[in-house]
Amino acid sequence: MKFFIDTANLDQISEAQSLGILDGVTTNPSLMAKEGITGEKNIIDHYKKICSIVDGDVSAEVISTDFEGMIKEGETLAALHPQIVVKLPMIKDGIKACKYFSDKGIRTNVTLVFSSGQALLAAKAGATYVSPFLGRLDDISTDGLHLISEIRHIYNNYGFETEILAASIRHTMHVIDCAKIGADVMTGPLSSITGLLKHPLTDIGLAKFLEDYKKGN
Ligand code: E4P
């Protein structure tokens, strides 16, 4: 299972990278705005900075909603760095753009996916990643994990190579449940990754080991 961090915060990206288990970064316009990164030039520079910190894939989202605009933006983004994956919204022109990029060998992440039908279309269009937003489904009393299972089942039926990128992860149990289902990738906040470290018995056990070591010295 690949671990992506879902943020545009450079300190958090560096912290996750320093753990040695980070496989990539996902961003979106809201995450950029949260860090105060606005304007095309600043956003482009920020993507370059993120690519210089991590070794893995960095999803960079287009703002256009029409085919021509997405192609122009996506080609500019893809040319920035080999790690860039062009993130496209799950709309009609997004699917057309996904097919265009996939035919050209440019990697894509189809985002804002909330149904298995949408995920099926993304796979048919040759998406590298499909991003079902499980947390946002949970927010409206709909089972987000069920969607991840359904997509896994459908992709397995046909051997689709599109990787399921479980997005909108909110906490560690989402990560574990997605791993059980067989999602290829998770993306979430730093806390959903570092939270996996925690167990009180580990802390108690370590304290005891250190205490006993000191007794013998
Ligand atoms: C995915 O790529 C999105 O950036 C993200 O996971 C959305 O998460 P949110 O629902 O917590 O905003």
C-alpha cells in the first residue's frame, strides 16, 4: 500500500518524508489556499518545491473545467517535473482529458469520485489513479469504505490497472480499513500516518525495557 500525504504544507511533507515511508503527495486548490499559496506562478513554484522534498508522485490539480483548458494546464503541469501527476475533476471533459493524457503517456489522477460508476469511467479512460473521497461520503452518512470495496471488486473483475487512491482519509482506522479492502494508495493528513505509530503497550513496554536495562548497569 502506498502512503501519500494530503497537504501543501512543506513542513508536514518534510516530516512525512523523513519517516522514510512516504510514497507521494496529493494537493488540491483548497489545500494550496490553506497555505496561502495563490496565483499561477506561486502555485507552480510550490509544486516544484514539493517535488524537491519527496521522491514519489505529486498530484497537481487543473483549474479549468473545459477540455482545451485542461489539456493546456495539464501539459504545463506535467512538464514541470517527472514526478507530477495531472489531477483532473470527474466531469465529462475531465474524462476526455484523462483519455488524451493516458494516450500520450502522461499520468493522471481522477479526483472528486463519489460512485463506482465514476470510478469505472476513470479506469476506462486509462487513469493512473482514481480518487474516491471516503471521508466526505462518511460526512453525509454514506458508507465511504463501501465505495472503496465496490471499486476494488469492479477493478479486480476486469484487471483494470488504475490504482485506487483512497482520498479524504480522516483518521487511522480509515487507513487500516482501506488496507484490508486492498486500496492501492491512501492519502490523508500527517496525523493519519503518524497516528499509526501509537500504542500504549509499546510505550509501557519500552519504558519497562529501559528501566530494567538501567537496573543492570
Ligand atoms: C484528495 O486528493 C483530496 O485532496 C482530499 O483527500 C480531500 O480531502 P478532504 O475531504 O479532507 O478535503
